[in-house]
Amino acid sequence: MIGGSWRDSSDGATIAVEDPSSGATITHVADATVADGRAALDAAVAAQAGWAATAPRDRGEILRSAFEAITARAEEFAMLMTLEMGKTLAESRGEVTYGAEFFRWFSEEAVRISGRWSTAPNGATRLLTMKKPVGPTLMITPWNFPLAMGTRKIGPAIAAGCTMVVKPASQTPLTMLALAQLLADCGLPDGVLNVVTTSRTGEVMEPIIRDPRLRKLTFTGSTAVGRSLVEQSAQQLLRVSMELGGNAPFIVFEDADLDRAVEGAMLAKMRNIGEACTAANRFYVHEDVVDEFAGKLATRMGALTLGKGTKKGVDVGPLIDGKARDGVAELVEHARAQGATIVTGGKAVPGRGYFYEPTVITGVAKDARMMTEEIFGPVAPIASFRTEAEAIELANDTEYGLASYVFTTDLGRMIRVAEGLQYGMIGINQGIISNPAAPFGGVKASGFGREGGFEGIEEYLETTYVGIAP
Ligand code: NAP
């Protein structure tokens, strides 16, 4: 969608969209060329001045209508997402609620953009600061949350008065295309949001990133791609936000409510089939309770039913593709070869679709690949620790710093551990941390910038300072 109209790729090429539960092709979408990418940026640039001048209330009302329209059509969006991404309908419905909420939150923020007024310390001048939209923004999103990773960027950009070019992941373009039409139906002016689907990703994105008319790049995806995009963006000194990979530790202390910890573990590990940047990647459990925790978690994980996400009674859908499934299998084999014990699961499911059994592994070595790399699948490796200091040290021993989880009933310990963890987000006694009203984001190799909360809109605003001599 460029400048408010749907078009084919300029060379007629298409991308096949696949159902990961069967490998069958669902449909085809346009495979944009470099010229199409440029046309999308042209449209965003042309719309920028008019959009920035639109009243904040009008921008907010469009977001509010879109929130209501998505909510009214929740089943349709959930079905689309399940078909292209694989997770169960129940999980997709959860993402629709979560994703739509960013529009409601930022509809409320659009009218609260403000600067400040003060007197200089020497009394000679007055200091005024005003906020302005950053300008045309390129948004690149991943396949794991096809709606929410878009609304988390589009919501604040619309609220702030920025226009945009959105590039959804090639494997899950359908949800974003449906969202673009919905926003147009809710009154978003032509050219404010342009969507480009392409499999020639680097080739089409790089000229946009290097175009001096682009003002901001926001990316959610892997750390490897994020690094290369930061390099490309350096030429234009773009404003950049990076939501990258994670390697979340999940720490259970001996004083924790163990049933609550297992409940939290199921959410932190199994939400989105483990294909979440916030997914618990490494479980560190105090040596006094590790056997009991592993036993309870394995019972819960082993009882889950795998299958196509649209089927009733299914708890866990397929992984996104064969490469993802084989990658998970390799990590499990590596841990097994080092002497770890598979308590439940541990195998890919033969046949159509990219299924991997929910798996619990104990006695996993510190240097096992699954402790240092993102697993992105339904596998829970468990190791034990003895002291609080050791738990913090193990948790921080990674280049990543996105989400982390701590289970304890000791208030002093909550504070000490939260202060010691080098993570952008810390969940205490809860297995889900994402919330549209909170600042989502990481430190270290998990990136920079925040999405959601009061901080989210700041990423799309510039500060201008005006000094006034009275
Ligand atoms: P990815 O391979 O990095 O892809 C993400 C997006 O970047 C896709 O739209 C992809 O397009 C695009 N892309 C790939 N190569 C590119 C290039 N050279 N230039 C410009 N764009 C390029 O990541 P993924 O496998 O889709 O997503 C999983 C990763 O995302 C995990 O590491 C996960 O932790 C991270 N993630 C982070 C957050 C967060 O908020 N921190 C949230 C969700 C996911 P194509 O699809 O066309 O290749």
C-alpha cells in the first residue's frame, strides 16, 4: 500500500505466504522492488508536513477508532495471524488484545505531548522547549508477533505526527496488510502509512535507510540484522530504535511459591511457542527446590497438545519454518551430547508442519549452546545455583539484556536482585512482562529505545529549545 492505494510490485513478482502447520501456500503478496520502496518513501515524505499539522485530537481519534475496529474484528485478525504464523487461536486473540491496546494507549498520549517553560538561572532569558515529530520513519518488524510488533511502532508514530514506511516480515505480511486497510478505513490520510512487502529485503531497505529524507529507523528483530542496520543508519545519523534478541534468565529462589513459579514458567516459556524475545531461555533454580520444580514443570509441559493452531484442544502450534525447528533440535542435541538429561520431549515431530515437542532438560552445562543463544522454541533448560550472588552472576553472563524473571517472596531479595540484574525489564513473580503502559526494551546487545509507556512516544519526537529574551 503506497500513498493510499494497493498496487502490485513494479516487476510483477510475488511472495508465497505459507501455513507453518502444513507447509501449504495460503496466498501470494507483492514482492516489492527497489523502485517500489522508493515510491513508498516518496509517499511518506509527501504526507509528512500535512500530517504533522493535523490536530493532536484528530490523530488520537484515528487511533481510538482503529483500536475499536480491531477489537470488533478480533476473530478475523486472530485467524489471519494463526494461519500465517502458526500459534493457536487463543494465543492470537491474546495478541490482538495486546496489539490493539497500543492504539488505545497512544490515542490518549497524542493529546498530552508537551514542552516546558522556565526562567534561565541568571534571570536573563526564558527557556521554552517544544516537541515536534521526528519525521518519516522506516519500521521493520519480525514474524513472531505480526500485529503487536507493528502497532507498538505505528501507534506512537501516528500520535506524534510522523509518517511511515512499514516492512513486515516476509513470512507474515497478511496481518499488517489487513491493519493498513483498517487504518485507512478509520480515516488515516493517504501516505501516512505505507506498507512494503518484499523478499529482496536488504536490497530494498538499504536505499531507504541511506535516503537523506528518512529521519528515523525503528527495527524489531535479531541482533545480527540490528547491528547491520545501525551501521547503515550511521551515514545519515538517523534516530534509531532497536528491539533485538534476548536470552532471558528465569530465577527461582528457595523461598518462592513453587506452584506460582511453575505457572509463571509456563507463560514465560510457552507463550508464542517459545518464539518470543522475552521467552524464558535459561532456568536457574535453587538447588534445594530444583528437582521439585523440574518435575512439576515437566508434568505440565508433557501434557500439552501439539497441532494446527485453528484446531480445538490444541495448546501448542508449529514453529515458523523447518529451519527454526531444525535449529531447536540442534540445540537440544548439543545439550544432550554434553550429558544433560531430557525429562520430557526432546524430539521434532515427524510429518507435515514444523512441530517440536515441549521439552524440559536438566543438568544443562553453563556453556551449552542453549544457555548462550536464543532457543526460540518450546525448550526449557534447567540449571541449579546455591547463592543469590551466583544467581545474579549467571543471569548477567550474556551479551543480551532484554527480559528477566525472578520468583521470590522476600522483599529485600526482590530489590537486591532487581538492582543487580542488567536487564531492561524484570518480572517479579510473573511470567509475562509486556504491557502497553510500560516501557518495553533492552540493554546491551538487546538494543536501545523503548516502546509503550510514556517513553514510547518520545522515540518519535524531537525537542526544539527556544530562548526568548523578554
Ligand atoms: P530477523 O531475521 O532479524 O528479521 C526481522 C525483520 O528484519 C524482518 O522483517 C526481516 O525481513 C528484516 N530483515 C532481515 N534482513 C534484513 C536486512 N538485511 N535489511 C533490512 N531488514 C532485514 O528476525 P526474525 O527472525 O524475524 O525475528 C526474531 C528475532 O526478533 C529474535 O531475535 C527476537 O528476539 C527478536 N525480537 C525482538 C523483540 C524485541 O522487542 N526486542 C520482539 C520480537 C522479536 P524478511 O522477513 O524479509 O527477512
